[in-house]
Amino acid sequence: MNKDTIASRTYRLGSDHHVKVEIHQPVAVDDDYKCSYTIGWPDREEVGHAMGIDAIQAIFLALQKVGIEIYCSKPAKRGDLIWHEPGGGYGLPLPKNLADLYEGDDPPI
């Protein structure tokens, strides 16, 4: 885990691979905050960020962006991406317009 990583989670992808998600410490950028994240897919590392008016909003929006990437990924749609158990969901927030992607134990937020 990087020294600026504040949270991480690892998903299983099939029997041989993992997908690691890391949320990084928000940093002040002018009057806003930037929260970066990484998603470590087996074939690539995806890096992104979210901007918020404060650190909490930046973290929440970064988690939503990660949620969109995870729930809309091909492995998730195929049912190959697993957190705790198959079909149990991924435990990330989604925007209201994507709440129909929740599954298993995922509560709509």
C-alpha cells in the first residue's frame, strides 16, 4: 500500500487474478480537494481522480467513480469479479441513475 493510500480493497477475478482498488489521501488544489484512486486490473492499472469542495466530498466522489468502473466492467457483467461471494455485490456507492446495477448484499445508497 502506498503511503498516501487511505483505503484499499482486493477483488478476486477468476481463480488466478486479483483486482486491487486503492483510494488515496485527498489533497488541496486551490479551493477544492482532489482524491486520486487506482484500480489494478491484471492487464493494466487504471488511475483516476475526483474533485470535491472538501476532502469528504472528494473521497465520496472518488468511491462513486471506482464503483462505476467496477460495476460496469466486463468481468463484473460476466460475474467473474467477486468480493466476498459470487453475486454478493461489490460494496461501493453508485450514483442514483446506476442503482439498478447493485446486486446481492449491496444496499442502494
